[in-house]
Amino acid sequence: MALPGTPQADGPLSVLIATTYRKENIMIQTRRKTIQHSAVVAGLLAASGLFPQYALAFNAKAFEAKSVADALKAIGVGAPVESKEVSITGPDIAENGAVVPLGASTTLAGAKQLLLLVEKNPNTLVALFTLTDSVDANVTTRAKMGQSSDVYAVAIMGDGRALFAKKEVKVTLGGCGG
């Protein structure tokens, strides 16, 4: 007895083909059902508001800001103050502006956010990391840089203060269309 859509063969080979077909068909149906069930669960979680609050807390105005001051204003902090407790890591010269490794850290307790800003990028705010007391305030990422620019690491404290460190990164090949 041949299953629809299975190759025809005689003898023990036909049993092997039919068994393999059934197993693959069951696996595909199981995978398909799993994806469908996951989509339903995600939809229910989104509708009930059970997603983590930070997943929905995207600050579009801050990421669309064209200057450091505008980005900080959109986040809700005033002028930052330079501090030795905030540090920034990155190359002095980036050969490819499309992938510039940058990092920010602070030794101060009570930091609520760490930001990375590139002054001469079309959109200044590169990354915003929300911290808790159980997280080490040390983050890294890669950013696109269109040209040589000052890069800022800003630590926003629980009391609303903004502290920063600055570093100049020279780019030899621009990553934002340059």
C-alpha cells in the first residue's frame, strides 16, 4: 500500500520509504503546530500586557535626535558632567566605520542607564542600555560611524544626574555611506 506522494518501491525498501515519509510528515506537522502555538501565546501575552516593560519602552525621539543635547533632552536628563568614574572604550583609529567596537562602563553604584552617543552621526544615540543593581555596568556594542567624531559614554544615575566620558575616534573609511 503506497501513501500519496511517496515514491513507489517493492519489498523492504517500500516499508522503509513509507516509514521515513510518515516520520518526516509527523515532524513537519509538529514543527508547524509548535510555531502556530508560539504565535498564539505571543499574541496573548502582547494583548494582556505581560511582555517585559523594557521591551515596549523604546524611546524613538531619543534615537532620532540629531545632536547629543537633543538626545539627552529626549531621555529626560539635563547637561551631563564629565566624570572619571565613567569610562569609554574604543579604537583610536577605526579602519572601517561600518563596525566600530565601542564600550561604556561606570564604577558608580546606582547607574540606571548607560548610553553611547556619536556626535557626528546622522542619529547621535547609538545605544541605550537599561541597568539594574544586579547587572554589572559594563556594556559593549558595535556602531556605524560615518566620519571621525567624538564618542560619548553617558551614565544616567538613579537621582537623575548624567555623567560622561568622551573619546575621539578617527575613521578612515566611513560606514554611513561615506
